Amino acid sequence: MPFSGQVLGIEGTAWNLSTAVFGDRLICTHSSAYQPSHGGIHPREAAQHHATVIKEIVARTLDEAGEVQAIAFSQGPGLGPCLRTVATAARSLALALNVPLVGVNHCIAHIEIGMWATGCRDPITLYVSGANTQVLGFLNGRYRIFGETLDIGLGNALDKFARHHRMHHPGGPHIEALARKGAYIDLPYTVKGMDLAFSGLVSAAKESKASIEDICHSIQEVAFAMCVEVTERALAHAGKDEVLLVGGVGANRRLQEMLTAMCEDRGATFHVPERKYLGDNGAMIAYTGRLMLESGRSLEIKESRVIPTFRSDDVDVTWRQEETGKAAGIAGENGELRGAEAVVTIEEGIVTKRRMSKRYREKALDRRLIMERTRAEARLISLARRAGTPTPVIRDITNDTIVMERVKGTLLKEHLTSDAFYQAGLEVGRLHSAGIIHGDLTTSNIIVREGRCVLIDFGLAQVSSELEDRGVDLHVLFQTLKSTTRDHERLKNAFIEGYSRNFEGYMDVLRRETDIEKRGRYL
């Protein structure tokens, strides 16, 4: 029998303990936030705070809402001591009230409440919080992760910088206020295909001798531009036309402005829920729990253990139907093709690739990235070709444009056969053996031509013999494959078979890729 009733949701993955009741609408919500006396969040202190206030918060919520027919709780990801405190309370309530229990993935709950609050249907979601930074989209019954942080979450990165300058927790609002008074200075910009890294940015910001206002302005501009770039790349690759921003860092007005500009330029719509639904809140747990119960999902007590590293793409999303994707601003003027980064024109076998200025980026940063990436792409294409990897032949180059031969064939994302992925593995293995890292190894950047794979779009490429860089290259490809393809395991195995033929140290790279994937979990 379908579930219909009120659900009590309890959220307590980190510093905020929040409860809410959701029926046909949000009935009520109450919260109590842990405030560290110094530094960042201390997990056991936060858990002790939750244990101290949870009885009172739950009682107030139930007094206001009345009877509930189910209990939902944040099962993960999150801080272990905090998760266990909330789970214990949820189990006790479910047993005492004799009602169903449901465990909710914290990250997915952010997306679901965001969709409910804004009315969007099938977005690419940028989820930015203290511990999490992910770009996700719904495909084949799961929320797939297109890109994520390789080290720390954006919120934690900003907090680390803020603590260094003795700002109170959370640091984001203090940085945002100071940033309005600052000017741009150069800081490291680290995008690796669809993934990001913030540690180098934070270290450089800490060491900078510029004014605090200029540093705050610049750390925001760089970090947010990285997030928007990856979101745009996912939007173009997936062919969707909505972007949703969720998570506590999403309250930042500058980040919202940048995403608005990107979406306007791509013909997509931008959605952000009101502030009370951005940070961790009980409403998102109660609402998502109700969706899960309506689709027949609940937990036995013995199955309700917490999962501190609970990934979004581990959850079977039984309550959503597949939407048909639409191209988001792919066609340009005069027959141009527009990707995430460049406009491409094709005339008589010649391709002209011109990198576009990004309205959302600081002008100095924009000019720097365009010039660096154009020059690096031309150099690395030539190096790869000399190493035996099929690439386009370059005819001319300027500061923002590369003129090259047209490669006729089918994109790998449209040619999903084992043989094609085996051939792709051969060529990437050859590339890595030559000490070249592609940097943006997605199925949109490999063309199948007469049975052989041609690698294109070397804008993020570099020369490196580091195991880490090779692992990131494969991680980008495997994440893209998993995010967009039903039969990803078969195709991944075919790629690995080809890769192993041309790269001797392939097992070390595969082990490192697995380590990199684990780092994307809640930190």
C-alpha cells in the first residue's frame, strides 16, 4: 500500500542538528547549531552537542506537528560520531512509535529539496558544502557524479583559510564580506578534466602578502570559477538545460552570479533554493525520506548502520523517472558548434577552434587561462602526435585560436562498443608511455575514425610522469563513463585491456585511480 503521511526527518551529519516534519508540505522545522570554541568542527564535541539537544528539538517538532507515520534520518555521508548519535535517536523513535524507518543519503537530500523548492526537473547539480564538492546529474536510475573534489570540499577549503586569519567559524560569510572590497591577484587554478583540487589554492592564499581583502576576493573568484567551469562542462556533455545550486556554500551571492551568467550564455536555466534549504536542514531529510517511502523504501533496524562514506552514486533512486535530455546551447551562430570552452567552425576540412571569453570569470584570470590553454594545447598535440598517438594536424595558432585538420569520425560517447574502448585504451596507454597527460579525458574528446581512436581537445594537457596525474586521467574517463552510460563496466574493462597493452605500469595507475575515487568521499 503506498505510503501517505507525515515523516519526521533528523539531520545531524556535521555541525547542525535539525529536525522537520514533511507531509503534503513542510509542516515545521527546528534546529540547533554546534559552535566550536576555536578552530573548525570537532566531531566528538559536535556529537555531544547533538546528544544534549536532540530530545528537546525532537519534542518541540512533534508537539508542533502532531502524529508522524515514519522516521527518516541522515545515514551518511558525514562525521561518524554525529551520524551515530542521530541514528540512535531515529531507531529509538521508530521502535517507540512503531513506524517505518528510512535512511537518507545526505547529498541526495540536498538535491531533492532543491528540486522541490525551485521546481526544476532534471538539472545538473553543483553541490558545494563544507565537506563535499560534486557536480551531479540523474541518469539510469542514479545520481551520477560527473566531477568532484580530489582533496577537500570547497567549504572546508574556505574555512581553513579563514582559520589561518583568525576568522570565526564558518569562514565563508566573513570571506564573502571582505571579498567585496578587494581586487584580483593571481592564485593557482586547478581543474583536472571534470575534477577539482583546492589545497594548492588555499596554501597560496595563506602565503600571499597581499591585503586580506584582495586575497579573499581572489580565492573566491578562482575557486568559484573552477566550480562553474566543471558545471558547464557537465551541462554540455550531458545535454541538459537546467543547473541547480545546493549546499551551504551555495548561499554565496558571487557564486550565484557566476552560475547565472554561465547559464544565460548557454541558454540554460539556473535554480537556487532559498537560504533555509541550502545548508544542512531537517526538511531535506524528511522530504527525501517521504519520497523513498512512497516508492516502497524503508529499513529494518538491523540494516540501519550509518555510512560515513555514503556516495551519492551508491543509491538506487527508485522514486524518479528518467527525463529526456536537451542540448544546452550547443549550436552557435553561422553553423558554429559550441562546446563548454570553445566555439568550433568547420570549413572544407579545416577546423578553427576559438576559446571563448567567460563572462563569469575575472577578466585577468580569463585572459590568462585562454592564452595558457591555447598554447599548451598546440604544444601537447604536436608532442602526442610525435609519440604515435593520433591527433589533429595543426595548421596555425594565435593567443586564443588553433586552426587544425578536421577529424572525421564518431565521438566515443556515441560509439559505445568494446572494440572502440579497447582502441581508446591503446592510444591513452601510448600517450602515458610518452609522459603526456591528456587532462580532460572524456568520451567527448575521443573520435573513432576508421577503427582507430583520435584524441582531441588537449587544453588541459601537461607533460608528467607522475603516477597521480595518470591516475587522475583515468579517473576522469571512468567517472564520465559511469555518469553517462548504462554498460559502463564492460566498456571500462575493454579500455583497461587496451591500456595495459601499451603502458607497462598500468596496474599501479589503476590502483592509484581507485585511491583517487575514495578521496572523493566525505572528508
